[in-house]
Amino acid sequence: MTSFVLRRIGFYVLICAITLFFAVPMLWIASAPFDASPGLGVHWPDWTLENFRKTLAHPYAMHSMVNSLLICVTTAVAVTAFAALASYALSRVRIPGRDALLYGLLLLSSVVTGTAAMVPIFVMMFQLGLIDSRFGVALVMTGGLLPAAIFILKDFVDAVPKSYEESARVFGASTLQILRDVVLPVARPGLATIMVWAFVNSWGNFLVPFLLIRSIDKQPGAVLMQTLTDEGGSVNLQVLPVFSLLFSIPVVVLYLLVNSRYGFRFHGGIKS
């Protein structure tokens, strides 16, 4: 009995420690933007909105948010569109070695945008003239996220009954019409999951835009954040907390909107 109580106490202490580990940064990002003298610790703020004024007056802060939106929306739309086409083809067409191809694609997703592939990717982008291009960054991110997106979305497409497609073919629907009007509407939760997943992954990506973008006016927020320093070169604790708070809002809002409508799951399912 004593050992059981000790194990339970140890378990709850561990849970509290893990919760505190993640809660402290959240408390800091919620309080520091409104503090007249923000620091690296968490304390009750001396309420002010002056930090927001300084952040909005920063010459590149808000522009970098626009750059992030352009890159991430392009990436999310491209990944979702190409993943839908590829997953439908892999689900319905019997290709020899299809399963091996899928697992190979999943393996590639951890390599294409990884550190080991940065040199060949940089050379390829240089030869294509896409250095210092937001489109080039979105292209690389799309290539890195697409294999895993295909792997995930194929499960949703597999769950769509083939009888739906057969009924549509009886009425003369083409393959593209079946995909657009039958399969994709049923697989909308999967499409929403992939779109949010691609957006979040590209929103917080630092390495790819850091290597490919040279102009500060084209940098996304994830890259600009490391340049938010004052005249002495130390971290600007008046601008950084506000920028961090604003930087987190689009992802949270997108998640809440999509989750309220579709919910999130990484597997398909439908009652025939």
C-alpha cells in the first residue's frame, strides 16, 4: 500500500513538473507584452501598451508577418492540392510496389528539407534563380511536406466507398469530376488537417528561409525574430514579447476555426 501511494505521488509530481515546464513560457508570452519593464522571468506586469506601439513602429516586424502569410498560404495550398491528387491516384490505381513507394515517400519527407539536404537544395535553388525568393522558399517547403501529406491523406481517400464513385460513373462523370464532387467533399476533414499541418510546419520553419532569403524585407517572422535586438546588440525585450504573441495568433486562430468545423484526426472513416 505504501509503495502504491509513493508511486502515485511520484507520478503526480512528475506531471506537475512537466506542466510547469510548458506553462512558464506561456505565462511569459501572455504577460511580458503588457509589462512596462519586461524581463526574462515571469511576474505580475506593470500594465502598458507602449510595447505594442514600439512593435508596430518597427520597420520590418509587421512586413515579416505578411511575408510569413504569403509563404505559408502558398505552401499549404500547394501541399493540399498536390497531396489530394497523388493520394487519390495511389488509393485507386493498383501500382506494383505501392506500399513500398508510400513508405519511401514518408522517409523522404524527413530528408528533403533536413540539414543534410540543405547544400544540394541551395545549389539547385541558385541554378534556378530562386535565391532570395519567397516562391523558392515555398517550393522547397512544399517538396519537404508533400510526401508525409500524401501518406496521411491516402488513408482518408481509402475510407471513401468505391460505390460512390461507381454511381457517379453510371451518370457519366469523369475521373476529375468524381475527385472534385465525390471524393474530396467526403475527405474534407483530411484536407483541413493537411492544410493546417502544412501551414503550421511552414509557419515555424527557420532553416529554409534563413538560408534562401537574403533581403531583410523578404524575411518571414521566424527569421526576423532572431534579429530583434536593441542598439547594444542584446535582445529587445519590449519588441520580442509582443512580436512573439502576434506571431502565435494566426496558428491558434486557424486551428480553432478548422477544429470547430471538422475536428482533427489523422485517419479516415465513414459509415457505408
